[in-house]
Amino acid sequence: MNKITEVFDPAADGRASRWEAHRTARHEELLKLARKAVHQLGPQVSIQEIANHAKTSKPVYYRYFGDKEGLRQALGAMVINDFRQRVIAAGLAKQDEASALHAMVTAYLELAANSPNLYFFVTAVPRDSGATDDASGALNDFFEEISSLIAQRLTGLPAAAGATAISLWPRAALGMVRAAGEQWLRQPESGGKPSLAALADELSRWLVHGIAAR
């Protein structure tokens, strides 16, 4: 029986590697251009508007991301990774629990306030997706990691001692910060709107001491 030997073609393998590198670079470039488009045009921006802003065609975005939801998920993974790095680093940089919580709340609000359009675009839940309010994928992983970090720091808070439902507190706290932050982002600028620093102070105080402590 004749033995069939596969012939390795270095030139062909090199072309495949170069093409894959090109696709990866183009994918990242399109994501960055989409990020700028969403930031400038708003969370309801269409694929066509994103393509126009990027000076390319809509089929190019469909080729790389499938549809608008695919683009949202890819862009969400990029943006939420920024949130993850900044918020967790802020929490780990503080020694006491109250300061760590305040630093994490501040970092979260700062990142959201840097581009509300981008924040609302990547955290949106498609109406026909069947997803919960916490969404899925990178966003849910981010919330789980933050909740875990908060839970680790809870043991140093006096109010945590003996609390039977304390395991529910981290996710509840995160939900309050997210809901209050999103409502704050939507508020028009006025004399009655709190500053970012004031909001972070109030939310942190409510979480640690309760609203009645004031």
C-alpha cells in the first residue's frame, strides 16, 4: 500500500497567518471606529450610521460581527473589560471596607459618565433576547466578579456581623448603584442634579450606614 504523505507548504501557511492577522487587526479597528460612532451619535445608532461614520459599508460590519447584536456584544466585551480593570483596581487599592466601596462606586460612575451613550449601548438588553435585566456574557461576568469582591470585603463592616441575609447584599448593593447611576446619567444638567462626587458619597453612605444615618 502506498503511503500518502502530506506536503507542507510554508508559503501557503504564511499566507494564512498573514490573513488571520489582517482579519484580527481589521476587527479591532472596526470596533474602535464603532466605539467612536456610538459615543458621538448615541446608543440608538444604526449599523448603517456606524458604517458611514467609519467610512466603510454596512456589509463590512455584517461580515465581521453578523448583526447589530453581535457588534453590541463585541463592543460590550471591550468596554466592560475597561470597567472591570478600573473598578476592581479601585476596590483593591483601599485598606478599609468603606473606603474600598466608595472607590468602586466612584470608578463605576466615572466610567459611565465618560460616555453615557456608550454605556447605554453596551448594557442594553434586546427586547426579543429573553435576557434578564442583568443581561449575559461579559456584563454578567463583570457583575459577578464585582459582587464577589464586595462579599470578600463585607466581613470588616460592623453591620455585617450576624446578618442572616448578608449573602444577598453585594448584588443588591450593585443593583442600587447601577439603577441610581443610570437615572442620574439620564437627568438633564441643572442646579438640582448632584455632582458625580456628591452622588458617590451619598450612595456609599447609604450602602454602609443606611439612609436614616444622615
